[in-house]
Amino acid sequence: MSTDDNPFDGPDKELKRGPFQQWVENSIKNPQQVYRAMLYVVTIFFVVTTLFPFYWLLVLALTPGDRISQAGLAPAGFNPEIFLTIFEQVPFLRYMFNSIFLALTTTIIVLLLASLAGYVFGRLEFRGRGPLMLLVLAISYFPPAAFFLPLWDLFNGNVAIFGISSPSLYNTPGSMLLPFSALFMPLSIFILTTFYAQIPDGLEDAARIEGTTRLGALFRIIVPLSAPGVATAGVLTFIAVYNEFFFSFLMTDGRAQNWAPIVGGILQFQRAGQFQTTYNAMAAASIIAVLPVTILVVVAQEKIVSGLTSGALKE
Amino acid sequence: MAGVTLTDVVKQYSDVTAVDHMNLDIRDGEFVTLVGPSGCGKSTTMETIAGLTTVTSGHVHIGDREVTNLPPKDRGIAMVFQNIALFPHMDVYENISFGLRLRKYDKDEIQRRVEHAAEVVQLEGMLKRQPDELSGGQRQRVAIARAIVRNPDVFLMDEPLANLDAKLRVHMRTELQRLHKQLETTIIYVTHDQAEAMTMSDRIAVIDDGQLQQIDPPLTCYNEPANLFVAGFIGSPSMNFVEGEVTAGGFESPRFALSFDPADYGLSPGQSVTLGVRPEDVYREADTAGVTDPSAPVPMRTDVLEPMGDEIFVHLRFGEADETMDDPDAGDRLLMSVDPDADVAEDTDVSVLLDRSRVHLFDTDSEEALVHGLSASATASTPDPEEARGD
């Protein structure tokens, strides 16, 4: 070891660099730093693009109705009472109840029927299983609007089969539950099929020997063991129905007592103001409408992610 | 408590017949093992008894009830599976009590029965554990407890020990025998391991190709195999086979000859037969002390030795290794078992003879057994054609 100030012997001598050159130098030595920087950029981009609309809703909601055109990036005024006013102007609670009721009922119907279908497709061998499964999936590729006119006729009693006219379901939950269940079923069938297929046959056999029927084995053994898959299918169905617009808007007249969901409620605010559309009330109602789904996703997030991936990865 | 009867049971899958006209009559309290190579239909046979698969034709009776079309839950059976099949989302107590809870038993009764079953299989103190916290042997005990807790008429066990390590398997084997003695229930046991079949069963049902080959007590299967398949399957290492022909003077093959009068055994000259002899019934000429009726000695050469500790298996062949003549079916190779302290070495000449009272003759075409053991008397002194060549 030399104690001399020899540049070739001692520790590396730092060259004189500007801050940018310094950063580049560090990046070459430590590429992880760059990856992290890129991750932040991308993350911030997505956070801004997804969250800014919500922020904008909040700005609109807090701005008093008569100053709505002056709202910029910050609210023009501060009017938090709007979150209470909306419940007074229209029966918004009832609209929320309608939406949650429709979403929950559809989820239950879908999970029950898709469980049976998932059992059949996932665990039984029979001729034509592949084509049948494809047919079920094909339904989910149809644009839902294509079903609207025939269903409208059907649900308004305009279709007679063997002289019996179809029931009049307009303005009842049935007019939405039926198309929702049918449209969102294929996804759940697909998810549950992959999960149920992975439960070892021995467990089902053991349950049947112990005293269940096939159906009993499905609900006592296979479904509990596929909990992540069932939770995923359930949450996805719930969110899809809760967010549905097309049938929700057209199958009722938009009044709360006629089972119109939240979309009907928000649109009511167009007429709630005396001379102009009350954008601030609509924004407040939208924020409140989003809350149940947000809470659900935050609570179930881990299950959904593990459900969607473990379906593919489990042996 | 009940016996099990299969009458002409057929199970046909689209392209294969898994069970082919199976007739089985299993008595009350009997321990019967279904044994055979993989894919022989033994597990399918068990599934037809369990009701996990429906029969294509034929009838299944448990006790005096016809159960052919009953679902598994109404058949009064319990089953232990190869993969153990404990319900992973239930603890040991819930697993054992699953069947009782389904049948809406009284809570105290369930408690009493589960505790008793746990005691029988020595699982006390583990009732609150989850299956994944147990060792392989403990899981298997839970599965057995789950089976015995309902007092079924019949136990079905489908290779229950196959997934355990060798030492544990031997241990569980004796436990199962003890359990059978204690419960006196009919047990039907499926295995491909003939050691399990030999040691535990009252009777062994040997199955091949979906057909029942023989159902008899283990020693009968060992000593008087009904056909070539049973002879080759039961016993480890396998029986030696030598293809040959019946002549006026007895049995003859290119390497071996045994002299007897074919008429005494209902054989006719010209018939193709296969001679079967177990390794322990092949002797060196030097150790024939205990053999009452030795055959004529044949010169052979030792190939490799397999010392097992309690015995040595000696692979024998004729002369030097010669590919063209090396046909195991013709008796060019033979396996012999000798005492562990015997003085044998690889690649040495040895003169070999068979215990005539322990040889078997099978029809080569139909594979059915014709003769088990040649009688001592008669032609023992007649010189064999091989004898001249041998010495």
C-alpha cells in the first residue's frame, strides 16, 4: 500500500461532473435506480389519469351551484352541505338500495347457477363439453344492446307463447335481474370452472362416501375450497352489475319506487334545479355512488388478485 | 357387518373394459385384498362396490341388500383413499365427524364417537389440528378414524399406504391388521404391493385385465397359483418359467427335463407346457440335504449375486453370455435363492437341480395351471437325457 497521492494506486478519484452527469454515472453503476424512477413515472401517470376525474368530481360537488362555471382546479367556494342536500332533493337512498339490491341478487343468482355449470364443465366428462363451453363464452362476446329490443318486447307482455303472453316486467327488478344474470354468467362460469376443476377427485369421492350427494359435495367441499375463485367471481359480478348503465336506464322509467338504480337517481338531478342542470348535485351523487364499490374493492382486493392469478398457477 | 357380492359385474368405458364379468363373494368379516398390476381394474372394481362409478351390467350386493343403483352414501360403506383425501378446510375433529354431522347425529353422540375413534387410531390430543399440520402417518390415521367412526358395514381401502414411506408402511400394515382384529368388519383392500396382500389378507383376489384370476388364501395363491399370471405376480422375486413340451417321458425343454408319466397328471405328449419353479425351490447340487425329491442336476453358471441379508439371490445362466441363446423363457436364465452364508461367487460353474415336489406345470396356451408338484415315487431313478450332458 502506498500512501502517495498516486491516482493509479489509491481509491478511484472522482472526476469533476455536473449534477446531471453525476446522476447518469450513478445510473450506470446502479441501474435499479433508473428502473425505480421509471416505475414512479408510470405510476404517477396512472394515478393522475385515474384519480383526476374523481378530484374533478369533488371540485364540482363542493362548488355552489350558481358559481359552477367559475370552478377551476380548485372549487369556487365551499359547499359540503350538498352531500346531504342530494338525499333531500331526490330519494337517493332508495336509488342506492335499488342498485345494491340488484347487484347482490344478481351475484347470488350468478354464483349459484355458475357453480352448477362450473361443476359440470370442470369435473364431468361428457360429449360436447368443449363446444358447449365455447357457446357459453360466446354469449359474453355479444353486444348487450343486441338483446335489448327482443327483451323489451318480452318484458312488456308483447310476446305470446302458446297463447300465454309474457309477463310484464317493465319497472320491476325482474326486467334487470334476468338480463344481468345472463350477461354476467359466462365470466363467472369460466372462473369457477377453472377453480372447481382443480379440486382433487378424491375429496369429492370422500365426501360422497361420507354421506353427501354430488350437490352436497359441491357446496360443502368444492365451493369452500375454491373460496378465492368464488369471491373473485362474486365481486366482479357485483361491480359489473352496480356499474351497468344500458339496461338499468332503459328497463325502468327512472323513478326510485320503480326499482331504478343509481343512474336513474343521478339523472333526476338534471331536473332538480329550477332553471339549470345541477351539476354540483350530480357530482356529489356520483361520488357517493362510487363509495360502495370502492369499499368492496379495497376489502376484497387481495382475494381478487390471488383469485385471478392462482386460477392459472395452481397445479 | 355384511359381506359383499359382485355378480357378473361389467364396467365398460368408451374404449376399454375395466371390469370384465367379475364375480366376487366376500364373506362377512373377511379381509380381502384385491391385487394386480396398475390398470388391471382393481380400483374400478372397488369403485363399483363404493358406488363412485355405476356398473355397465351386473349386480352388487352388500349384505342381503342390492346396492347396484344406490348412491355411495346409502351403501353403508366407508373408504380410505390412496391420496388420503382429508378435507383441507376442516380440522381433525371436523374431518372425523363430517359423516356423522351430515347424518344429524346428536352432538354428544358425535363427541363420544369421535373420541373413541381417535383413541382406536391413537390420535388423542390432535383433534384441533389442521390436516396440513399432521405427518403422513397421522393424516392416514385421521382418514381411518373418519372411516371407522360411522361403524360402516364394509371398509374399502384403496392403496391407503401407497403414499407413505417404506418404514411407516410396514408399521401401518400391522396397525391395520390389529384394527381388523378389533373391529371384525369386512375389509376390502386394494393394492399393487403383493407384500401387503400376502401379509394382511384372509384371502387374496388376484385381478388382471379386468378379470378375476384367483381368489384364495395367500398361501394357496403362493403354493397353488391358478395360472401363469398369478404364479408370476405373487411372490417376490418372481417365479422362474421355462417353456417346453410334454413328452412320453415327462417334461422337456432345450435346457431342462423332468421325468414323469404324463398319464398320471392327465397330460398328453406333445402338449406345450410351461414349467414354473420359485427361486427358493432351486438348489445347488451341494445343498440338497433337505430336498426329498431332487430333479436331475443341470450345469449352469452364476451371473450376478443379490445378497439380501437373510438370503442371496443368484442369477444363473447357461455357459458364457451368448446373445443368441439367451432366451429367459426357455430357461436360459434362472434365479436361485441360497443361504446367506453359502459359498457362491459370480461367474463360477454350478450344478443346479429343482425340488420336484415344488414345481408347477402350466398350459402354455391357456396359461391355466395343470400340475402343482410332481409326486416323489415313480420315475425318480430313470436317468434324464439331460443328466448325461450335465455331468
